[in-house]
Amino acid sequence: MSEHYERFEDRIRTGKQEAVARKSRYSPYCDFIYYRSSRDQELQLAMRVLKPRHPAKMLVTTHGWHMSIPPFEYMEEPFNKDYLVIEVDMRGRAYSDGEADCNGWELLDIIDAVNYVRKHYAACIIDPEIVYFEAGSGGGGNAYALAGKFPDFFTAVTALCGISNYALWYNDDDTGEFRDELDVWIGCSPETHPMAYESRSGLALAANLLTPLFICHGETDIRVPVAHARRYVQQSELLGKNELVTYLELPGVGTRDHWGNAAAEQMEQLGMRSERHRQKHSQTVEIPVRGSFIVAGYLYTKRFSVVLDSLDQIARIDYDLEYGEFKVTGHKQGGYTLNVY
């Protein structure tokens, strides 16, 4: 199995790094960068930037549920010749400040990382508007939600063995391996506050999908059952979004390791299909002039954003860009902030 897919198995848990030891580090092809949250300038966040030999497109990734990004490594040769790779350390993990919040504001940290790279690594990028995302396991859950909460930011997304429904994941967690974090990171159980789980789940945001999405899941995965992928695919079909979704299910693959029992040929097929997905899609995504979106805590587009007073709430926005009309409905408590760009 390649190092790229191995990192989604969620085996390595890096201890929290002391803030006093934090400083950006640089090498010819790998930089370890600290940057600030656009929402809270007090939060210092971390990422690795793996530079290509020649200018390339951006490929963003996050790590497994319990994991963090790899530490700084002095690289004299490119890690990936085809992309500038951005590895984001989610808030509250080994290198980043803040508290993990399960597809809450931690997703905005990913957008902030891309915007930092756009500014500081412009010479390494072919087109700053072309941004791909690929991640697995906990990162696959990020992939589903990013496509729904930032519907026109990414050019194409790959979700590998990802969580599409956090209430389902909570209730299926017989060993409590993930439930203990969900209780803290979301702050409740799905029984006591179902909307808080729904607002973090990509499945609930499938109606927002505008970004081409490639999904791959092992048929017999235990830790993230294949139902997460199948339900998302079914929902996308019901919503008429099936042309945007490509699904690959790997027969017989999955134990307590996501890729357990996978043959080399299956992993090669996965890599080829994911790369073909990116090669097929190289145009930026634009939202319709008028329409509607589900707002799960927040929604960011290139033309406007809506932030509800609580991450745990879900609303709907109907908009008409031509006439500058916006109407937010359905949120049960609190208000919202609307910004038009």
C-alpha cells in the first residue's frame, strides 16, 4: 500500500506539541508552516507544503480522525511531481491550536491554508483557482462536508472511506472508539441533539453539491462501514446529482483497517481512478445566478456567505444574485450573518 493511502488508516497518534516550540521550517521541497485562522487571529494552525519541481496545481488533504500531519522533513526531492500538496493539521491536533469540532470551524482552517499558499507560494502554482481535495477516513468525512459547505471552492473532490453521516457512525460504534471524541467535539449525542450531527454530515448537504465528487469505499470496512458511501450515492441520485458523483466500491476490502485485504491491483485502480477524476475536471465551479442552498452552521460561496449563530443549526437560503435578493429561513433559534462579495 502506498504511503499516501496508509496515512488514512488512523494508526499514528502524535502527541501535542508545545506552543513554545512552534516555528515555521523550510527545505527545498517541504515546508512546515504555521498560519493564523481568518476567524480567530489568536489561533495558530499548521500545515505542510510539499512543493513540486515545476509550477503545478494544488492538491489539499487532511489526516485520519485521531491523527495529525507528519512532522517537518527536510526534502531534497519532490514528494509529488504533479501537484503542490497542502497537508492541513486540523485544529486541536498535534501542531494546531484550538479545539477539534468535527466539521465545524475546522473546515474553514482548510480554506485559510489554501489562501495562505495562494499568497506565499504563487510561483509554485499554475492556476490559483484550481484546487483539488482528497482525503480518507476522518479526512473523507471532511471531503463530504467541504463539498456541501463550500460548494464552489474546489475543482474536484475525492472522499475515501469517509463518514457521511455522523449520527449513523456514532450509533454503529460498538467499541466506543470514536464516540468518546464525538461526545466532546460536537458536545452532545445524536439522541440529545440530532441537528448538531446533521449539520456536520455531508449526507445532509448533498443537495448543495456542485463539485465533481469521486467516492471510494471498501465493501467490508468495519470502522467506517460502506453504508456511508452507499447512502450518499443514493441521495445524490434522488437529488438528480448523479452526474457529479463517481463511485468505486472495492469488493472484499476492509477490516478494522480501511484497506484491509486489498490487493495491489485494487489500490492501483483506486489511485488511477482518483487521478483520472482530477484530470477530467479542470474548470472552476460557479454557483447558479439564482437558487437555494442548505446552510449547516455556515455556507461560503465566492459570491456570498451565511453564518448562523450556532454551528448546530440548519437553515435554507434562497438567493437571486441578479437582483441582490437573499432570504434565510428554517433556523429554529438565533440569527445569522450574511455577507455579499
